[in-house]
Amino acid sequence: STGEVVVRAPWTTQGYFGNSEGSDELWRGGYLHTGDIGIVDSAGYLRITDRLKDVIKSGGEWISSVALEDIVSRHEQVGEVAAIGVPDERWGERPMLLVVLKPDVSSPDVDGMKALIEGEVAKGELSQWAVPEQILIVDEIARTSVGKINKKALRDSHSG
């Protein structure tokens, strides 16, 4: 099953400098909490699927934002994509995709993007819960000062 990756080894950090509360949270239960979500496959390999802060929790299911982004980025019109969880009264959160189109695209194929996700559902690679109701075409995606997609800012601006 999918869950948070926790580790314990002599060479891991013992905590945060000058932050005992943060260190206690980092090491709760005697394990270092990495903040990564992963799954161990049948061969015993750990596959990291997302960050805990970015995973979308919908109706008790964990949906990988990274998996959704990887799938939709295969569409020929997609220049950039970000998947976020937005509040949902019934399910807690639902996935939403923010898509920046390639410069030469005049008519977005949102149905085709959704079909890519549904194809992965049909193959058993994703849960039906992962199919977003909303795929928004945007001019740009917010970034942090170091150029990473700023999912916190995106969640804040699309939280309702």
C-alpha cells in the first residue's frame, strides 16, 4: 500500500539545528519522516510517487500529483502542467490541473487531456478518483524564488 516513507539509520540527521519542536516532529515514533510518499513493489523496490504535502487526498484515496502531471504532459499541446488538490465538500479534496499550452496552440484539447488520464485508469495504473473534473488553461504557473512550481500558492489561489 501507499504511505509516507520513514527511515532510521545511524547516518540520518538527528534533527534541526535550534528547533527542538521541529526535530520532535521529524522523528515522531522513532523514525525520520521524509515527507515523501512511496510504495514498495513486488520485487521489494521503493518507488517514490509524490511529496506528502502535494499528494491529493480524495475520499480516502491518495492521488499522486506527480502521476497526473506526467500523464498530461504527454499531450502534444501541453507546455507545462501542475496538479493540485482543491477543497471539495463531499470528498475533502479533488484534483485540479492547471495547464499552460505550447505557444502555437489556438484551440485547447481538454477532452484529449482528460482521455489520457482515463486511459491510465482503464489500464489500472490510476484510480477512477484521479480523473479531475477541472482542467484549467492558464497563461502561467506560479513559481518559487528558485524556479520550482509553487503548489502552495496555486492551492491558495484556487481554494475557492
